[in-house]
Amino acid sequence: MADSRSLKPTDLRGILKYVPMFREHTFVIAIDGSIVAGDNFENLVLDIAVLRSLNINVVIVHGIGLQLREMAAARGLKLSDVYGEGRTDEETMKLAREAVGLVSQRIVEGMTHANLKCAITNAIRATQIGVIGGVDMLLTGKVEKIDVALFKSLLAQDIIPVVTPILCDRDGVSLRVNSDSVAADLAVAIGASKLIYLSPYNGLEIDGDLKINLNLQDVKQVLKSKSVKMEERVRGKAQFAVAALEQGIVRAHILDGRRNGGLLAEIFDKVGTGTMIHANEYDRIRPAKKKDAAAIYAITKNAVRNQSLVSRKLCHIEEHWEDYFVYEIDGTIIGCACLRKFEDMPETLELCSVYVQPFYQNRGVGRKLIAFSEMQARERGARSLLIFTTQTYGFFHSVCKFVDAESSDLPPSRLAEVKSNGRNSKALVKRL
């Protein structure tokens, strides 16, 4: 298995590869108030400028949680609710108006500095939540109507709409609304391709483990579990993401908005930096098809050049395509492996041509390929799995728990090849 690194997708050539995929699409980006106030906000605005230069439409919804808490603490006031989810009294609404002004102005300043046009809009109408469980929510609201035509008109004029967490009802009364819920409703209404939450958290961490890709059903099961440990603010974002995906949004992302370049990496790197929740099949390992031979040959060429993989001609891969399986992300093959059988030792298979493209190495893809290989080998009746390596002995030995093979572990035909090919590969075996 090769271990080289090369150009990252956040570099220009990597980004250009994905331009046709997202051109003229719309992303709704929900930005927590803490991210707007943070040191990385200027870099984030530049990332948004890159998206606009690639003809990707952007709508921004911002929060005010941090600013609201800081203002209340400075004035010794008690908030009835911070995030627009509970009861909003007059005093809290007064501070919320001030917080919206501060955050919105910082966004306008950042956009102006980046030569981007934006407009704070009243294209979303709210209505009071009313009484819930016997408690009057007072000035807390929810989305009632979205003027989709106005949003599309602004986007058509290269204007980035900016939506605040204070919306007006039909009588012009201001209501405090949770910004994450607004973003989800808006994404559904305008048919956005992506709903992106930028927060001060790495992503969706479940029991301390950051999840990179999760399908909708998995997230729903996690949210139902009472034993799972999860940051409550992230749980809320996940709940709104699920609601959006159930209404047609294909993908939602939760990532750390404090990370320089994190937004671009999440969009243009198929593995990403945070958590992507997808409503369709996103990543999978599957048996290769005959038409995959050219892609397998293309992605393994670099590994052949640096001698980490044995050279296999395209015609050889085409002849033995049924022995291969591939790791596919978003319809693109980014890794492969092959199981070779031996007539003179049928209960032993060899795992070969294990390769992951440099962009996606060190992210668990290789381990998934190998685990899948072991499962496939068992299903085919194999009792042991061989691997020959020149450059990744440590990975297979320490991480994948293969052990040094003896001559007796090798089929006679393969032993003859080892003695004649001059590669001086190390042989390892795993009992199945």
C-alpha cells in the first residue's frame, strides 16, 4: 500500500476538478455568532469569495449566541433564552436586537472588504410559536413564509443574502428565531444543494469520536439513543440537518468554522474536515465492474512508479477485473484492492494492489478496504490472507495485525514468483 502524499484538493487544481459539479448550485451557510467574532472570520469570507468566483451561490444565516451572552454578562442581566429555542422576554429581545446589529455589521464589513455584494433581507416572515406545555414563548418565533423569488432575484444579481435570527411577522413585530432552524427551512425552500453549519465544534462527535460521513438513517438512530454522548449545540444542528434532508436536501455539513481553509476543504475534498450527513449513498466499497479497469489503472500508476505496487498493465486489469473491488466516494473511485487466488493452495488468498489516492490516505480508507478484503476472503472459504509489501510493512503489521509469513504459508507457485522477481518483498499473513 503506497504512502505518498501530493497535491491537496484545496489547491487550485484540486478545486477546479469539482467546478462542474457545483456550478450554479446554492449553498446555505449558517454561521454561529462565535465564528463571526473569531479570528478566522476574514479567512472564511475569502473562502466564500472563492465559492462565488466559481459561480456557486451562497446564502448566509448568522447566529448571535456568543454576543448575546457577553452583553448580558457585561450588564448583569439574565437572559430568558440564548438560542431562540425557549421563551424570549422583552429584555432578552432588546439585547438580541443589539447583538444582531453588531454581527450583521461585521458580516457586511467583511463582505465589503472582500469585494462581495450582500444584502440583509426581510425575505423570511415569522410567526409566534405561542404557548408550549403551558408556557407562553412570548417573542420567540418560527419561520412562516419564505419569499423564494426574492432570494433568487438577489442571487441572480450576484448579491449574497444575509439572514438574521430576528425575523418580523406579518405585522412587523420582531421575533427571535433559532438561526439553525432558519437555515434548514431556507435551504429546503430554495432547493439548496448543501446546508452547511459553521460552529466552534469539530463536527458531529459521538462518544468523543468525530464522524466524517454519516447517512441519514444512522444519524436518526444516534439522535434517538439516550446513551450516546454528544455536545448539545451540535445535537441541535444535527436535528435540523435531519429535518432538511428528509425534505429533499441531499447533504448537510457540520464543521469547525475556526479552521483556516476548513470550508473549502469540506466542499472540495471528498473526505472533508468535519461531518457530512448525506441522504443518498455517498461512500461505499463495491465489487469492480469491467468499465472500472481504466480508473484502477490510472489511480495506481503513481504507486507503480515509486515501486510500492507491482506494475500491472491495463490489459491485465481488464482481464482480471472480477478480482478487484473499489472504494468509491461520491461516484469517484479513490481506492482499490484485489484478491488473488491460487490453484495450488485454494484456502489461501493474496491481498494485492491495495491503494488509496494520496488525498485520502491516513483517514481510515485503507483500513476499511482491508477489513472488507478479510470479509470477502472468509466468504470465499479462505483460511488465510497473504500480503506482500515493500514499503508499508508497519501498517499491515501494527495496524492491520498481519504477522510475518513462513515459506509454508505461501503457495508454491507464489513462492517461485517471490524468488524470481527481485522485489525482495516482505510476506505477511493473517489467519481468518
